[in-house]
Amino acid sequence: MSYADKLFIEMCKDILDNGTSTEGEKVRPKWEDGSYAYTIKQFGVVNRYDLSKEFPALTLRRLAFKSCIDELLWIWQKKSNNINNLKSHIWDSWADEDGSIGKAYGYQMGVKHKYKEGEMDQVDRVIYDLKNNPYSRRIMTNLYVHQDLHEMNLYPCAYSVTFNVTKKADNDKLILNAILHQRSNDILAANNWNVCQYAVLVHMLAQVCDYQVGELIHVIADAHIYDRHIPIIKELITRPCYDAPKFYMNPDIKDFYDFKVEDFELRDYKYGPQVKNIPVAV
């Protein structure tokens, strides 16, 4: 059993056994048929993944790894807010007729800000500080920009990443760690997807800065299972588990903007049956 499987199963059981139901309350999301999408939720879930030990892909079911990477690059590398630059269709429900999701996600990453070193966007500032000020406690990104929320078709869920560099006494290489802050997380549809995306991001940034990977900490304010997902989750967490896959990333890439989807692989990845036709609340 991979550590990611063990943690996921324990988290789902805790939400189902000890969570709070929103049934009958005033909620925003609805199913495609117009009925309200209620959840069982748990507040303040914190999961830690040691990326130096294994890659945190679930083996209970297959992770759509290439699509996961594509969305990560869409936000962090292309800094796009248009679904026409994305191969998957996960954002279609929130896009307008031109394909834009508004001033959300990649748009915010591409906005330039003034610093004493010059103008940089959030991604370039992170890379600059990791290379020049590795022990800074100010290396972070933020997508939850209140002045632009009214122009976002969906408020950011995974909205902030804080990076922190550490070092072991017996090794000269610095270690890159990150905390992913998420206001809301759909456990079935998005939890492992987000975890693996930001695990890859830590690997990417570590490689271009010549660091080792350390921990990814995932902080979720509202970790929830939708009512129509409950039977799927209950079946999913009873499945057999396998060893974690091996993560491969092209070692020749030294510039963050040179990475492509095909530069990443999950090797020796054994997994359970795919979960198909997951209903999505909008």
C-alpha cells in the first residue's frame, strides 16, 4: 500500500464517520438536474507527503497524470485563463463563449508586480527568491485577489502556495518544501489530482533551482464528499492497494518554462479500475 492510499482511506473514513452534513442548508453548488449538491464535510484537514520517499499518486484508481500535468502547466507556466489552451475539458463549465474563465488562476499568475529588483509576476518571483534568497520566509503565491473576485467565473480553490527551504546537516543540497492552501476540496474528484499537481510543481522548481525535494503539506479548510459521491467513495476505499509508482521527470530541463507534458512519467504504476462518469457539482 502506498502512503497516499493509506492517508486517503483514513481521511475519507474520518469525513464519513465524523463529518458535518450540509443537507437542507443553503448551499451554492447544484447538480446538472438543478438539485442542490449537499456534502459531508470536515474542517481543517492537514495531510503531509514526503516527496523524497514516494510520489503521492493513488493506486486505488488511475490518476489521469498527463491531464493533471497539462492543467498545472496551463496555470503556472502558460499563465492562461482560457480553456482553448488546455487539452482537457475540466474547466468547460466555467468558461464563457470565448473560452475565458475570467481573472482567475493563470491570469493572476501572469500579473506583474513591482519589486525593488524590478517587475515580476508571481511565478518568476518565486523562482528568483528560491535562487537568490532561499531562506526567505516570503516565498509564496496567492490567487485569491479580492478586487478581482467579481471577474472570476470560479473563486480559486487551491489558492496559495508557501515555499520553504531547509537543509540537513549531512548534505550540502538545499531541500524545497511547500504548503498548498486550499479553501475547498472535492475529495473524490479533485483531492489526489491537486496533491499530485503540486508534488510535480515542487519537483520542477527543485530541479531548476538545483535543490532536493522535501515535504508537500496540503491544508484544506473544507474537505468534503458530495452526497452523490458517497457510494463511490465507500467502494473506492475498499479496493486493493499497490506500491507507489516511480516518478520520472526529464533531468535535462533546467528552465522552468521548457517543461512539457511529455517530460513527465509515472513508471511501474499499478492501479485499480477507473472511476467513470463522476457527477460534478457546479
